[in-house]
Amino acid sequence: MVFELDKYSVSIIKELNNFSDSKDEIPFYEKEYLPESICFLSNKFGIRIFEKGIEINSAIIVNGFGATSLHERSQVFYENQILICCGDSVFCLDIPALILKWKTKVDEITAFQIFKLDDGYVVHGELEITKINKEGDILWQNSGRDIFITPEGKNDFEIKDSYIQAKDWDHQIYKWNFDGEEIK
């Protein structure tokens, strides 16, 4: 995926290599944000920054747990940073330096997608809906009876004008206001 931001092009790819325990097998990136233990790495996203067609920086973020897909809502850009779901966490990197500002675990399994709100971000996870602030601190988390995805995988999560709605595997609907309080 390629995103155009002011004078930069940001390319994000899902690295498909099955890296083993060796860092030597990871393709070259200027910066590497790897977990301490690299025995199970299901999520590997490469980020490359280009200015006028020339690569000026690159980073790889790697995380185990879950299996985040790369799609239009798996990342969000705000001001001079990218927030990207990767495994059970959200990574926040500065653009164009790609310095890791923070990393927050937002779900026990997988963070599917992230949305910008006025005062922070909401993350649709497999087991939890999580609101974080701009510094990556968790403001609230809510779970349901089952995973927050339906068998069809459609319309599972929405942000409305005044509330957040999620559906679980059994099609039960959950609604919360932006402060995380359940709406009956």
C-alpha cells in the first residue's frame, strides 16, 4: 500500500518471509522494532518513506500473536506520525524519521483496525474494543461474549456520530459511548 502525505510517499508492505530465530534473515531496513523473543513472528510490516521518489528512511515492525492484515483501516496517519496495528499492539512512529514513539498492547490476540477520534484513537480488536489517547495510554477497554467479528466478516465494527458499535461472532450487537460506557 502506498500513501501520499504532503511531500512524502509512505509504502507499507507485509513481509511474507518466514523469519527464523536469526535477525540475519530479515530484509534490510534502517530501523528494526523487534520483540525480545523472535520465535513466533506472525506480523511483519515494512515501512519505507520516499521523498521525490528517493527512499529516505525505512523501518520494520515485528510482533507475534494474532494475524493483522494490511488494509485501508489497519493504520492511520495523524500530523507527522503513523499509527499501525501489528499483532496485539499499535505502534506509533514519527514521519519521516520512523522513530518509535510508543507501542501499546491493545488486545489479547489481534488488533484489526484503528480509527482517529478527536481526543485519541479507537482500536477494533479481536477480543477487545480499546480507546487510547495520543500518547498510547489505554483510556478504556471493553470485551464481549465472543470475538468481535461475524462469520461473514461484514459490518462488524462502526463508529457512529455519538457511539461505537461492534458485533460478535453470534451477531450480538454492543454499543458504547465515546467514554466507553455501554449503551443499552
